[in-house]
Amino acid sequence: MGLANLGFWNLGSANIGNYNLGSANIGVYNLGSANIGDFNLGSANIGFGNTGNGNIGIGNTGTGNIGFGNTGNGNIGIGLTGDTMTGFGGWNSGTGNIGLFNSGTGNIGFGNSGTGNWGIGNSGDYNTGIGNTGSTNSGFFNTGLVNTGIGNSGDYNTGLFNAGNTNTGSFNPGDYNTGGFNPGNYNTGYFNPGNSNTGIANSGDVNTGAFNSGNYSNGFFWRGDYQGLGGFAYQSAVSEIPWSYDRFQH
């Protein structure tokens, strides 16, 4: 979605690769602009799993770092914490970490600064994946809670870039949706501004179909309520019973 993208599921312009959100990225799963590589969060990074801007390398957090696992700005080296430093830092500066350049507690992986993370560059807690700043997420660059997927800023979502909560799908600003791009709530489908719809682009509520602005309708382009509903009617008739009062006068 955008202009001049080459690849799949890019949101922005002039991206080359897949699942990039931003512009002029080359690679996959970049969130930002002008990144070259994969899983970068920020802009103008070259490498893998960098969080920040203008980093070159792997797992750097900050701005203008060159190397691996640096936290801060303008560092050149490996595992440095601070600004404008050169050289090698401690392999792990936290407690109970397994891997390289972890500064948190109980992490397994590379460049994690949170607690109980498994992966690369996680600054939140109990995440599995890359670049998660929230908690208990599985995936990449999730800032919310208990998400499974990529770039979810809401909570309890499964999918991509959901800003709402408890969605299954992608790019849902609303809550409890199944599908994509639903601003409303409790929808199944795509682009529904209304609530409790099944279909596409329904601005009313409780519709089944597409482009319905009314409510409780089935079909397409209905403007009123309760439109397009099928019905069934049954009527029975009982024959008149013959009766004569004169029979009882004798």
C-alpha cells in the first residue's frame, strides 16, 4: 500500500522488500525510513535489528552507532553503553543473562535491555522476538502487551500493526475486530467504520454485506435500516361450517 513499492505488504513509498512500514527501506520488517537491512526500528539504519537512527551494524540502540550491541549515541565498537565511546564493553552488563550485550535481567539472546526476554534488542519484559518494547509479546517491534505479530501498539492482538486491542488481523484501529483496517469495533471484515458488521466498508452497525450506512441490513449500499432482509410468511384458512338456526325451531 503506497507508491513505487517493490515487494509484498509494504506500507509507505519506494520500499524494496517485504513488510516494511515507512519509505525507501530495503529489506524486510523495517519500521521507519531509509533503512538498509532487516528488522530495523528507526531511520537510516544499515544492518540488522537496530533501534534508533543512523546506526550501522547489529542490535544497536541509539543514534549514530557503528558496531554491535551498542547502547547510546556515536559509539564505535561492541557492547558499549554511553556516548561517543570506542572499543569493547562488557559482554553482558545485567544479571543472569545468556548471550551477548544484554544489559537487563534474565535475558537470552543479543542486545536485550529488558527482563526475561528471548531474542534480539528487546527493551520490554518477557518478550520473544526482535525489538519489542512492550511486555509478553511474540514477534517484532510490538510496543503493546501480549501481542503476537509485528508492530502492534495495542494489547492482546494477533497480526500486524494493530493500534486497537484484542484484534485478529492487521492495521485495526478499533477493538475486537477480525480482519483489517477496521476503525470500528467487533467487526469481521475490512474497512468497517461501524460496529458489529460482517463485510467491507460498512459505516452503520450490525450489517452483513458492503458499503451499508444503515443498520441491521443485508446486502450492498443500503442507506436505511433493516433493508435486504429475507422473509417467510404462511397463512392457513379454515372452511366455514354450515349452520342453520331453523333446524332447531321444530
